[in-house]
Amino acid sequence: MKRKLYVLTIVCLSAVLFSCMTSPRGGKKCSRLLYDYGIKSPEQLTAFFFSHGGTKKRSEIYELATCYVAEGAMEHINSDAAFVQMCLETGWLEFGGLVTEDMHNFCGLGSTDANHPGERFATVQLGVRAHIQHLHAYATDVSVPLRNELIDPRYSWPHKARSAKTISELTNTWAIDDYYGDKLERLLSRLDSY
């Protein structure tokens, strides 16, 4: 009896230690693929956003996170990766560059200089949809159709000139930044624990 109890204890402890080493606190790791489904809920994305601080209303961030989850699922684009990219591109929704909050442009779409500050979208949902569609253009080829009506005015450009299957492949394609993929990776690694 003592031997069985000893073996059972060792097996249980091994399972606990193994699970702690292989799995983040929040469970399954977020995918680094762009053409993939996100695993985080709007609640988890909202909690992640506020772990950075910020002055936004929780209801606004929850609405934004809900849009990312829904739009990402519709187009089979990784909402987790898109959400952390939004955090990076907007400075956690503080903006401060050419793109302003009222533009509902969450990824710097079309923002190149003072004469081209970026695209404008009428609502939060449409701004998120454009972001998701632009990631779709990077992650797929023309044989993979969009499910929603096209609103990204630059959608055809990546199909002709760029391709990225993972967040790391957005380096020097989405943004001219040698560390862009590393920055997204750090954010996704933080999101893993939510």
C-alpha cells in the first residue's frame, strides 16, 4: 500500500511539474501564425490591455476586443496577434503620431507622412475589419477570398508585393523596423499568461 501511494505521489508531482514547465499560467499559447484563429476571449484581451495601464474606459476596450475576436474569426485571422499589433501600432491607444483616435485606424494603414496621415474608418468595427483584412492580404494569396465586404483600400497591395505567414515575418514588410517581429513576440508572450 505504501509503495502504491509513493508511486501515485511521484506521478502526480511529475504531472504538476511538467505542466508548469510546458504551459503558461493562462493555458495554451497564442499562435504566432497570422492565418489562424485566436484563442483569447474579449475578457482576456481586455485584462491584457489594462495590464499596461491606460486611461481608457473598460467598456471601450472590451468593445474593441470583441470586434477583434469576431472579425478575426470571420476571416480566419489570428485575433490575438492582431490585438497585440494594435497595441503596438497605436501606443496602447494613446496614438500620438500621424494617426489620431478619431480615424479608427488601429494599424497605421496608409500612414506614411504628413501628406498621407492614414486611412479613416467610420466606426471602431470598420477600423478593426480593415486591420484584419490587411493581415489577411499578407497571410494569404488571392485564392483565399474575404468573407466580409472589402473595406481595406490597400488590400491588393500585399498580395502583389508582400507576404507574411507569421508575426516575425511582418518585420520589414508591415513596418520598416528590424525588431518589429520581436516586439510583437514580446507582447504575445505576455498575452500567453492571460
